[in-house]
Amino acid sequence: MEKLIITAAICGAEVTKENNPNVPYTVEEIGREAESAYKAGASIIHLHVREDDGTPTQNKARFKACIDEIKRRCPDVIIQPSTGGAVGMSDEERLQPTELGPEMATLDCGTLNFGGDEIFVNTENTIKNFGKIMIERGIKPEIEVFDKGMIDYAIKYAKEGYIKKPMHFDFVLGVQMAATARDLAFMVDSIPEGSTWTVAGVGRHEFPMAAMGIAMGGHVRVGFEDNVYLSKGVLAKSNGELVEKVVRIANELGRKVATPDEAREILGLKSI
């Protein structure tokens, strides 16, 4: 079984310091949380950025400042900016971090209900345009899927030339699709041969999904974006604590953890 790639989604766009005071907003805080996750064993930092007051932003200059700070602390880590941004942002806003030439970036392959009246819109034209731009800029997409239909969209757009193979998927379960062993297995069985995959369980599903992903030979995402608790009722002090827990589970299951360059090899990225 290949080594385990751990992605740390360190802040997201929605979770706040009211949920957990350790959620990072400032450039220094984002650097600190990325470093804590990296030192614990994460090889990818899934990156949203905030203004100092916590407001989510896709501003290119803010992304650059945060990426520079992360690279200063963790020179070889893979940084994966989000092109999801936050609900209500335009496509132009969301694409800004791709102008910085990251190795990877996220590509959401469908529209979803995000809670209450919030709808995260990704039209067919949005998906095709984002995919085309990532190919032009040499960026490997992490294909974010929240239900089986989004896998089907990704396969369709790959056939049409908007996404390069082999594809890497991130199954985000517990939002629009249930986070169960049955549903994870269904998602894994639905992707093309040769693809790689990561699973992210939201809220209380984070660590059960992580354990399943490790045992099934996939990869794992954890972090404050998805869950702020280390265990029931116990707030995590850092993203590093969440990564450390995944590493412990991996060790118990006999799965070694990938370094950033080993993750690059698994994902088909160029080593730095």
C-alpha cells in the first residue's frame, strides 16, 4: 500500500474563532497553523485565507503573503489554494490564487447546498473554465466532490479535455452526502482506474472517515475547516493536534506517512 498523504485544511472560509479560538485569521496565525500541521506529518496545506478580522477573501496579494509565510516556515510543503472561496464570490474572485502558480488548486465539480439558504454555485461553464485555466497554468486540480454526481461531471469534463488524467479526487462527506463506509466505498468504486483520492469527513465524521480512508488505501484530509474538535467536547489546540491523531491511527494500521516529495511522486507533481 502506498504511503499516506495527509492534507491539512487549516482554516476554511466559514469556521470562526467563536467555534475555536485557535482558528487562524492573520498571516502569522496561518503560518503558525500550517507549520503545526506540517511538523505533525501533513504534506499538503489546503489553503483558504482571511482578512485579519476573519472575513474570507480570495485576494491574490493576501494569498501571496500567506503562501510566503508558509514557505518560510515549511519550505517543501505542497500548498493547495482553494478556488472555492466563499459563498457568493464571483468566478474571477475565486480564480485569483491560480495566478500565483501553485502546484495544486481545488476544482469543485458541482453545485451544492451548503446549509440554510446558502448555495455554493458551480455551473458547467464555471467548471470547464476553471479546468481549462488550470491546464494552461500547469496546476493539478484536486477535484472536490460532495456527491456521486460530481464524480460523473469530472469524468465527463476529462473526456472533453477540461481536466487532465490521472485525476485526484477529494471526497467531502457529511455535507450533502452521508459519511458512511457504504458511501465512501461507492465513491471510491466510481472513479476512473489510475485516479488517487482523499477523504474528508466533516464534523464528528472526520476521524471515522480518516480511519476508513487509511485502511482502504486512500489519503486523508483533516483540519479546522472540517472539524474543530480533537474528540467529543474537546477543542483541538491546533491543526497539528488533528494531524497527530491521524498519524497515530495510521501507525496502528501499519500505514506509513508520506513526506511532501513522496506525495508529489504519488500525485504526479514535480519534486522541488
